[in-house]
Amino acid sequence: MTDTGHRANLPPLSLHVPEPRFRPGDEVDFAAVTVPPAGAARRPDTADKAETFHELAFGLVRVLDDDGRAVGPWDPRLDADTLRRMLRYMVQVRAFDERMFRAQRQGKTSFYMKCTGEEAVAIAATMALAEDDMCFPSYRQQGILIARDWSLVDMMNQIYSNSADRLQGKQLPIMYSVKEKGFFSISGNLTTQYPQAVGWAMASAAKNDSRIAATWCGEGSTAEGDFHSACTFASVYRAPVIFNVVNNQWAISSFSGFAGAESTTFAARAIGYGMAGLRVDGNDALAVYAATRWAAERARTNQGPTLIEHFTYRAEGHSTSDDPSQYRSAQEYGKWPLGDPIVRLKNHLIALGEWDEDRHAAQDKELAEQVRAAQKEAEANGVLGHGLHQPLDTLFDGVFEEMPWHLREQQAQMLAEEEASGRPWARK
């Protein structure tokens, strides 16, 4: 029998279960969120050792101040044309999200995920990368394709799984794959893209190439084994890769505390692996751009990987399958202290004298019409709710370069059963 007498003077153990600060109906006060002044974070040289700037994993890199000015050492000093293009992409992705969300509610597709409030994370980062750098996204980085000027119609064809869907209806809507734009196939399984990005980056280095990889995941995904395996390999082999952790505060119904946010920052995970770590204002497009450009230079000069935590907020539901009003206060997004990324960039351009409210309203209207026209063109190829759009025998395509014998047998059996049913689907 175990002797526990010597512990009689100790209190019993208790289990800590993380609990979000606000629930539905609660008054929201984000006073506990520390927001340092814009421009306060120092900018190390890209050749500096990671252990010399650990504080950047706990602070917040910010460029845009409350008056819309770009300040401090992280200011990327972008010209007005680049800033306007960045703003245009961010407005375009929001217009795209709004229309595709409505399409799902109209029964034209089964699923959609918006990135409202997180547009800067994908758009600004993509613009800071080279056009041929390889991106391994999660499912809320549609802005990568938009910032690389990919066809909205092609993206919608995939969402609708229609006759023009390049993926032949095999992927869940919004899980794009565009080799031509360095956009690796999205996976619904969390964090699979992290080790894929590291492997690609290691191969690029082994071939003495100059291209780097960038990958994205949510803060909850840092609890997955794939995240830690990827960090280990990237650190050991100094892989030229940028790890982006999008801390938008919420998973589908659980808050970031369940992934460790109560204990430390997500950028701090970099320290244990000996990597560079930055914590960035994810609603500040200039800060995201500057941090990504800095990390890309480190990667391209063999300084190894960088982990960037984008501190932001998921404005709407996790997906069309989610109702956030069931688990969080409706006041949260309106009171989020870092504001709206589009509004902040717009205000910056206005402060520079390079933009105004009238031009912004005209751009909103123009892009909404552009997205509407793309939707009309895509829907001419069919929508998901109107039956099968791909020939049935294509179900077996795209897995192997040459179909093995057992799949050929299964394909033949399937087609024979369809013929026998009296309602055969068209073949290719």
C-alpha cells in the first residue's frame, strides 16, 4: 500500500480547464490585451542570431499608429501604388467572401470559409514574397491566390465543383490547388502543410535553388504533432521556410487558451526550437509585409526558418457550418483593439494624401461588380447543388500517374453497375 501520510498537509490537486473571458451576452473589455505603441519594437539585422531578439516573440511588431501614420524601424516604406494595390486585393477578397458566403446560403455550394478581419495576413505576406516562392496554405488564405492575380472564375468553379472544376469535384469547396501560382493543395486535416512546406524548402536548399517556402496554420494547430515535427526538421536543417501562425483567438467553438495561449505567446514556440520568432499585429498590413520580407531575407541568406505569430481576430464564424453566437460575445469583434485591417490601410493612404473616401467607395462598387460577373460566368458551368458535373469514371483519376490494375477493376465494376441501373452517368 502506498504511504501518502507525508502529503497530508498539502492541498488536493486540481485540474485547470481554460475558460474564455467572454461568453454570449457578456460585456466585452479587452483591457487585458497589451497593445504596445506602433514603432516601439526594434528591428534586428536579418543576419542576427535568433537568441539575441527573444523579446520580439512576446511583444507586438506594429507599424501603423492610431493616426494612420507608418512609424518605427519596421516601416517597409512602400510606395503609394503598392499600397493601393495591397488595399485593392484586400477589398477584393472581402467582396469574394461575401458573395461566396451568400452562394452557400442559397444552396449553390455545400461549404465556405471567410477570412473577414484577417485579409492582411495572406495579402500582405504574399506581396512580400517572390512570385515563385511556394505557399502551403491553410483554408483561410484565399488571399494568396487573389494577390497572385489568379482567376476568380477558376476559384469559383472549384467551390461549385462544377464541370470546369480543375480538381474534378474531388476536393471540399475552398480547398484549392494551383500549381501555376505556387499554391499547394489545401488539406482539411490540420497542419499537414507544415511538414510538406519544410520538405519542399529542404529540397530547394539541397538543389541550391533560391526559392523559399511559406506556410500557414491556425493557433490551435500548433498543438498538432505535425507542427512540432516540422519545427524540429526546419531548425535542424535550417530550412528556408516561414511558419505563419494565425492567432485569430478562436477555433470552431473553443478559444485559443486550449492551444496554450494562457501560458505564453504562440511566437514563443520558436524559442524552444532555436528559431527566429516574431509576434506581429495581424491587422496591420504594413507590419505583416515587413515581418514577412524580413523573414524571407533570413531564409534566402541561409539564416534558417522564422515563425511569425499574426495576432488578429476571426470576425465571423469558423465556416458556414458554425454559429459563433453560441459560444462568444457578439461584441468581441467590434471591440477588438487592433481594428479592421482594410480600414487601417485605407486610413493610412488617406493620411498620405493618396486616397479618399469617394475613391474607396467607387472601388468597393467596382470590385463587387467584378466578383458578381465572375460568379455569373462560373455558374454557367453549373453549381454543386444541381447534381454531378464530372463524368463518373473520372472518380479514379488524378491519384496515380498510371492507374493500377485493382483500381481499373473497381472502375469497370462501378461503370457496369451504373449501366445496369438504367441511369448511367456520362463518361469522359
